[in-house]
Amino acid sequence: MASSSATLSLCSAFASHCNVSSRRSNPKPSLSLSKPSTGFLSTASTSRPSFLAAPKFAESAVVAEPETTDIEAAVVSDVADEDKPPREEIFAVIMVGGRQYIVFPGRYLYTSRLKDANVNDQIVLNKVLLVGTKTHTYIGKPVVTNATVHAVVESQGLDDKVVVFKYKPKKKYRRNIGHRQPNTRIRITGITGYEEFPASPNVAA
């Protein structure tokens, strides 16, 4: 019994000693409102660092371009159309150098070389096979009588190069020849004289 009472007294003394030491070794943390000290241990402070606010973009910097309305676009197109003369809705099929071409007034085309024609010369093409307008079609038999196509010569040039290669096996024969066909660029200025030719009966007026 004496030993048990001694052990109890020792345990109580030890427990009281442990409580006192824990209270002394672990004091309650106190919050300090003072400014954090600069140094290596400054990150351990409880106060959070203040971040700078992101700069806002000024709305006045972006300027939207004014959109053109349909009325303004229509007015601009009407003014542009008034400056240009109305294009005649007509086309023709002509024959130049054994080839047939579809021509329109104001457009250009490349034909075989016209030997006697110089640059800026006015030429007349009489082999008109067909003339078509908005209301009538004039079909030639074989040509449309009195119909002429007026054109102006713009330039005398050459087509792209064509390579001709000849080869014979086991004969040591090889030929590599390049050729550029001469051509003439003409611009159609007008189609006249077809009104006197009778219109095709198959096309309604």
C-alpha cells in the first residue's frame, strides 16, 4: 500500500510538472499590428502582402469605325455609274486566221500575228459569223452581211515558250527546240452594221 501511494504521488507530481512546463514553453501567440521587419524572416509575418491592382484599359483608346449604311453605299454606286457610259449589251463571233473568237466591246483578245498592223492602228474585221444583242440574234450564212467589228492594235508580242523534244532510241538522236508563236493583242472598240441583216426567225423580238 505504501508503494502504491508513493507511485500515485509521483505521478501527480510529474503531471503537474508537465503542465507547468508546457505552459511555459508554448505561450499563446500574440498578433502584432506593427509593420513587418525587412529581412529573411519577414515572410513569416501574419500580414498578407498587398498586390497592385491591374491597370484598366481606357475605353477611349478603342474607336469603332462608323459603318456605311445601305443608303450611302447605294448613293456611291449610283454616282460611280453615272460617270461611266452605259456598256452596250452585244457580242459577236469573228474569224481571224482560221480561228473563231467571241468578242465584246471594250475587251481585248490575243490573235495570230497580223503582219501589216502596227501598234495603235485602227483595223476592221469583216468575217463576222454571228451577232447577238439583248433582243435579237443575227446568224450569218456564212457571215453577217455589212457587219463589221472595229478594233485597235495594242501590242505585237509572243506566246509562252513551247519546248519540242525529239528522241530516237539507240540512234544517238536528240533534239531540244523551243518555239514562241508570235501574236497580236487587239482591243474591240465597237460592232456596227448588223442592223440591216434580217434577224433569226427562231428568236422572239
